[in-house]
Amino acid sequence: MKARQSVLALLLVLSICAVTRATPPDQPNMESARQNLQNAKANLQAAEHNKGGHRAKALALVNQAIAAVNRGIAFARRRNHHAVSAVLPDQPHMEAALNFLESARSDLQRATADKGGHRANALNLVNQAIAEVKLGIAAGRS
């Protein structure tokens, strides 16, 4: 009897894994683009700050691009709501993006202020990106 229960439990776990793996992301290209942008952002943040303001400008543009991707994902999900499987967790990538942005904000806040105003500018843009991601999450839930 105990062996049968173990086999049934194993089959249940395997079927849950199969369903989870069989469910593709609803917007794989947009999600991949966002991940690439986040990786670019992380590298820009890690770069030396002696780039004549160009690193900071690139970082701002990346943040704006991330926000645009997030708005595009939210827009598509609102318009194509039927395409999103009920098996998918609620906006895992949006939540992950928010976590990364909040980590970036924390890093910028800990950095010294002697960056010619560029750290403050990047911080402002990250805050704007955080606001957009939060709006995107809210829009995706409505």
C-alpha cells in the first residue's frame, strides 16, 4: 500500500512538471529582449564612471527601453488576454524586473554622489522605470 502511494505521488509530481514545462512563455521574444536589456544594464552599472557621461546616457536609454518593453508586454496581455495560459504564474518576469530595478536603485543609492550629477540622473530614471513596471503589473492584472 505504501509503495502504491509513493508511486502515485511520484506520478503526480511528474505530471505537474510536464504541464509546467509544456507551457511556453506568452511573449518569449519580448521577455528575451527584456532579459538582454537587463544584462546590458547590469554591465553598464558595473562599468567605470569615467566615460564622459556616455555610460550614464546609455544606462538611461536602456532603462527607457526596459520600460517600453514592459509596456508592450502589458499591452499585448491586455489585448490578447485569452492567449495567456492560466497555468502561468502571475507575471513572473514583471516581478523579476521589478526586483532587479529595485536592486539597481539600492546600488545607486549606496554609490557616492561625486558623479557629476549622473548618478542622481540614473537614479531618477530607475525610479521612473520602477513606476512603469508597477503600472505594467497593475495593467496586466486588470
